[in-house]
Amino acid sequence: MKISDEAWLWHMRYDHLNFKSLSYLQSNELVNGLPAIKIPKDICQHCFLRKQSRKLFAKEIAMRAKQILDVVYTDVCGPFDTLSLGGSKYFVSFIDEFSRMMWIQLMKSKDEVLQNFKSFKLEVKNQSGKKIKVLRSDGGGEYTSHEFSAFCEANGIKHEIIAPYTPQHNGMAERRNRTVMNMTRYMLKQKGLPHSFWGEAVVTACYVLNRSPTKKLDKVPEAIWSGHTPSVKHLRVFSCLCHKHIPDQKRKKLDDKSEVMILIGYHTAGAYKLYNPITKKVTSSRDVTFEEDKGWNWDSNTAPVQKYVPFQLIDDQQTEDNTMPTPPPIQLQMSHLH
């Protein structure tokens, strides 16, 4: 099955969100720009394999938040064996309980958690006009330092540290991080990306999840957070081949009018985040043409190749809170997950 089929194409663009959820998004008008799709009987083999070793979480405690930023969950994931393109080894996530909106920041060390929390606090206050009331985390040293406690106290934030061996009390953060990791593993595998792209995949997974349905909400997180129905018509298959237009003023008459890139994410300003496999530079552009069924040949590093994902006749199901089942390992490892 080729991704020229619209249902499969959106399955790939949405980083393997199942077809029932895609149909639910469209039929309930939870996002703009998603066409009506016919749910096929098949799903890709990798989606099926991820279900076989799915880890069940303890039931999380009842939601307490009455509005956005009443309760925020946070968790650190890492270290990864392979550094990201920017040299990161960890990521920290922040999840608003009320909207399920998620933010992720890459980090080179856990010492950056406090600075990232300060930046996150300022960002969400500027966006919403509201303040964080409760922050919930595990008891990792990055959250229990004197500096972290002092910052929370000075800003009127109640910091709740969950008791050891009670993951259900921080289940929302752990579940979301695990979902992001499962998506990341497949995003790297689908077009044979080097593991150094895990950071870009993690951030892109977060972006897509904020535009995906959750079982307990009647809107996608981005809509609840911003008050506006988001558009997804710009979504493309992660790591696909693309061509960035070179403006006339930046090239000579005989130069190529575009350069070959791969898609590695989305900028909030509306541009695509792109990577040049030859120069190894990251850039952004709005003027891009995509070949979504093709990927870069990382073995030769010289020419693009067409890659399709194998599909098999297996029933699909949605997991609770839009969590993705655990995929087979691809040796993208981290020492622990809080």
C-alpha cells in the first residue's frame, strides 16, 4: 500500500495516529484542513507490533484542574545514548492537566530543568494571562534542589512531589512521555533516520499530539489552550524528502532553483524546519515542495530513495488518552524514565 492513498498519507502525517481517531477528528471538526477519509481494513505492521508489548499504567488520580494552569505535570526523560543534533541528552515535558497541552524542551543536562521551567512559566503566562498554581513532579534531584523550591515559593506555585512507587500520581506526564517516545521510535525507523534526529522527532511528536484527540476531552489540546480550532493542512510526513526554493537574489543564473532537504519539524511562525543532509545545516522556510513517499539515502548520503512502509491486514484500536502502543526496540535507549 502506497501513501498516495489519502487515508494512509494522513496516518503517516499524523505520526501513525489510528484511523478511527483520524476519522473522529474530521467528523467532529476538531481540526481544520483534514479531509474525510475512509477507514481501511489494514494498518501498518509497525502499529500492530507496538500493541503487542504495550505497558499498562496504573489508573491516574481524578482531574483537579478547573481551568488552564491550575495543575501542571512535569517529567524528565533520558539520558539518551546518542546526542541530538544540538547536543542534547534529555528532554523535559510540561503538561497542563486541564487542556492536556504539552510542551517539550531539549536539554544537555538535568541542571537545565529549572531554567526551562522559568522559561515555560513566562511563556504560558504571556499566552494565557494566567499563573501556574500547582506543579506536580517526581522526587528527582532536578526538582528537589533548594533553587527550584525557592523559585516555586517566590512565585506562589505549590510544588507537589509524588511519593516513590506511586506513578499514578504523575501518570499524565509519564504516559505522555511514553507516547512521545513510542512515536519517536517509529518516526526514526520509517525512513531510516540516524538516531541523532531523536530530538527533532520528540519535538514534532509533541506538536502532533497537541493536535490529536484525547479520550477524556471533546477538543484537541491546542483548541482548549488557545481557544481556536487549529489547522493541520500543513502537516507532512516527518523526514520526507523536500525541496527548498532558493530566492532569485540568492543564486546565480545557472544555479539550481532549489536545494534538497528533509523535513524535521514545524516552526510556530508557520515555516517548516528543514535539514540539509549534505551541509548538515538546519534552516527554515515556507516555500517548500514535498515528496512525501521519498527519504534520504543515509548509506550513500548522495541520493534520495523512495521508501514505503509495509502494511498488513490487522485491526486497529485507540488506546486510552491517545497513548501509542510500545513499538519494537530500535536501540534508541535511555537509562531511565522518571
